[in-house]
Amino acid sequence: MTLKKINRRDFFRLGLGASFGLIASRGWPRELNFNSKSFFASFFSEKHKLIYRVLGKTGLKVTAVSMGVMNADNPDLVRAALDAGIILLDTAHSYQRGRNEEMIGSVIKGRPRESFIISTKINPPTRDRKTGDFLSETNPQQFLDMLNISLERLGLDYVDILSLHNTTKAEHVLNEPILEALQKAKKEGKTRFIGASTHSGQPEVIKGMLEAKVYDVVIAGFNFRQQNREEVRQALREAAAAGLGVIAMKTQAGVYWDKEKTEKINMKAALKWVLNEPAVHTAIPGFTTFEQLEEDLSVMADLTLTEEELRDLRLGEIHGDGMYCQSCLSCLSACPENLPVPELMRAYMYAFGYNNFDLAQDLLTSLDLPSPLCRTCISCQVKCRLNLGVKERIVELASLVPGLKVAQS
Ligand code: SF4
Ligand code: SF4
């Protein structure tokens, strides 16, 4: 039996699946030196149907499943994703403190420029740590300097999509120095298109983007745990109707139902749920193993959600399981210490859902939290819409930041 003739069942029957799992967990053995036509690449591309969609008015052709590179640190995984047909890679200036863009740069080096689409995001440091509002010293040049660093790391003259990172209000995407920087970058050919990313406040952010009339793409948090947030779905539809390319992020809702990682979310079902929304042009799940890559790609064979998958997503249930805070902001006024609860819950997901402790620590540090936290309350005043145990999660988060304490109640 030649490798070319091996089918999926043979793959696992012959025990190659185990080797595959080993590679996935430990990284690709460099001495094997697989090239772009490697066995695994041909396994992926021959077995999976790809769905292509057009990213709104950008006209960019993308696969319905793209790659969010945020948590990945194995260049061979990114290589395999591109070899398997994925076109769009999403990263950010801040991911892995710059190493993420450098890693992508090493992967795309030598590939035809038109064969991939790079989306990166920049979050200028001149923002209020709690509100994310831009401070008066925000200036276009600072943003453009950060873009130049990103381009250097990526080894590119231009990116395809440049976004303002982490916006939560209309005023963020309407900020004049930022608009000037984004438009200048586009005019100078350093990016083909401009956008903004938003984890929370999606409806307001999208309203602001449409008002600004200069944006091409929105990267928005969207997943099945937002089933009770029709306003987010409506906002995505308005964005798509106005011609914006719509990229869905946080599609796997934190990957696990529990912190101990004994119960994984049905990843295929979660991805299908997102891709069944017609307004979404592409999703950027943050897979980190070859197995997950294969699983995510397989979704494009058939987007129909089976009854079992619908059951797995526990639609209709509102319970405190899961890593994902839907950033609905409805709890903000309840906290007497005015703590940034959604950001804290996002840090919890990064740490205990994604195992990305660096990212969790970076986010926590950026919040400039008082210590000790939660001095005021005998019992937590936050009643989460998803029944997340906010105080318990804050206690666990505090152990990640040296010197950060939580008052005992
Ligand atoms: S216990 Fe809850 S309500 Fe009180 S300060 Fe902490 S997070 Fe806020
Ligand atoms: S903690 Fe709960 S209520 Fe608060 S923003 Fe997140 S999902 Fe909404």
C-alpha cells in the first residue's frame, strides 16, 4: 500500500494516527523534513472539500475556515494549513510578544505573495487601560511605526488586512488619529484593506465602522454561546449588507466546558454553527494541533448540523459551564469596584481554555488592577447572564500575576 492510497480509516488503523497525535502534541520532528507536498499536506487536501467565499467588498477569495494563528507556535502547523488550502492567516502585533508575526514570516517566505492573505491587528499603547478609550497623545505616526515593525517581522512590504485591535465602542473606530493612520497605511500601499476587531460591543462598533465609511473588514467575536444575543447577529448582517468582509473569531467559545479540560466543546459543531450564519464570510478558529486542523477543515465537507451536534452545543441552556464570556457588558454596573469583568473573564479563557498563559498575563497586566481585588463585597454582586462564577474565576486568575491578591470574603 502506498502512502498516496491510504484513506482515513487506514490512516488510523495502521497506527499512523497515534504518530500523528504525537507529532501534534510535541511538534513536528524537524529531521523528517517534510516539504510542502508532504504526506500530511496531501492527506488534508485530497480528503477535504473546501468552501470558498468572497470577503465582502474586498473581493478577496477565502476558504470558509481560515486560521487564527494567535495560539499557534509551530511553523509546520501554519505550513500545513496553507498546504491544505487555507488562504487567510490572522495574527496581531501583540501576539506572543511579536513572535507570532515572526513565525508567520518564516512560513510565508518564498511562497507566491498572491497565495496567502495576511491579516494583522494593532493596538496602540495610548489607551485608557480600563475603558480602552484613546488618550489625547494618540497619534497616527505611532500606529504606523508599529505597522512597520509588523511588516518587518512578517517579511512583507504590505499586509492584506490591517485592523485596529480590540475595539468596544463606536468612538474607538471613529478616533481621528487612528482613522488617519489606517487610511495613510492604505494609501501608501502598506495594507490593501483596513478593519477593526471587536470582542464586545459589536453592534456599536459596527455602527461606528459604517458611519466612518472607510472600513473594509470587521473581525468580530461570534459563537454559539451568544445564542441569546440577537443584536450581535443583526450587526453582522448589517455589516455584510453594507459590503464589509465579516471574519468571525472566538468561534470555539473557549474550547472546553471545564477548566480541568475533561469535557471538550464539540469543535466541529461550534464551527458549523458560526458558518451557518450567512453574514459570516470566514471563521478563524485558533487550532494548535494537526488533529484540530484536520477536524476544522473537515467541517467544510458538510455544514449541516446534525441533531447530535445541536445537542452537544447545549443550545437553549444557560449555565455556568464553559470558558467563554460573551462580553455582553450587562454585569458592568453591578461591580462596586468597577472591575473590568469581561476582560477578566477573557483572560480566564486564554489561560484555562487556550492554555495561553502569556496572553492571559499580558491582558491582566494591561488592566492595571488594584490589589487586593474584591475588598468591598461579602458576596459577589455580579449576576452573569451565562451564570459564570465570576468571583471564583477572579481568585484563580490572581495566581497568574505576581503580587495580585483577592480579599478573602
Ligand atoms: S466580588 Fe464580584 S462584585 Fe465584588 S468586587 Fe469582586 S467581582 Fe466585583
Ligand atoms: S461575565 Fe457574564 S454578564 Fe458579564 S459580560 Fe461576561 S457573559 Fe456578560
